Amino acid sequence: MKCPFCAALDSKVVDSRPANDGTSIRRRRECLACRSRFTTYETVEILPMVVVKKDGSRQAFDRAKLLGSMVKACEKRSVSRPLLEKAADEIEKELQNELGGEVTSIQIGELVMKRLQILDEVAYVRFASVYRQFKDINTFLDELNRLLEDKKEAQL
């Protein structure tokens, strides 16, 4: 690590401890040339995710857009913002860990629907109606019937 005081390249770690809720490591270093001390932070490098849209175009993953769609689906419902933030974090983590650097909008939509179905069934149906582009009342009813079937199976 390059010393910020004398630009020497040799330093030793004097102290290490977790920082930022365990997402990084704070290291106190001492320059071997000038004996000055300085602090560095080590974090995991997260590769940017690219979302492949239905039309084949690509864009950077946007957590705010993900959370915004969930907030909109839960509008006037009793789902708290912290619960939605946690769900968005879980979705993002799952996308990073299991699917790598490139994901489809379909994969994201399915994960959102899975989380919303657990949090609030009305929000789930709202999101599904937009995501699956319900064309008429029959498509809407089919989704409601599927939801009811899932609920019955879960109770057994």
C-alpha cells in the first residue's frame, strides 16, 4: 500500500477490524519508511450486473428501480418500507450470488413476485398484472385461481 505521506510502497498492518456492519475491513497501517500511520478500507468488489430486457437490450441493474416497483405494488398496503428494503436486498444478493453478472428482466420479475406473494397477496397480484401484462379479466382470474391453489397446497 502506497504511503499517503512519503509515497513509499512498504507498510505493515498494525490493526484490523470489521467496519460498516461487516461489509468492509478497516486496517491501520504504518509506513516502514517514514513511520506515519494511515487507515485503509478493504471491501469486496462487486461486479456490475447487466439486465437483459425482453427486447434484447441491455442496461445496468438499478436497485432503486427494483425497490420502486415493489413500493408501487404495495401502495396503500400495510407493508413497511424496511420489509421492502430487506426483500430488495435479498433479491439483489440472490441475483449477484446465483446468477452472476448478467440477468434477465424475467428472472428479476419472478423473484419480485415470489417475495411479494409472501409479503402481501394484493401487492403480488398488482405486480403480476403489470409484469405479466394481463390482457383481460380471464387472465387476471387465472392468476387469482393459481394463487388460491398455491395457498391451499401450503395449508396441507
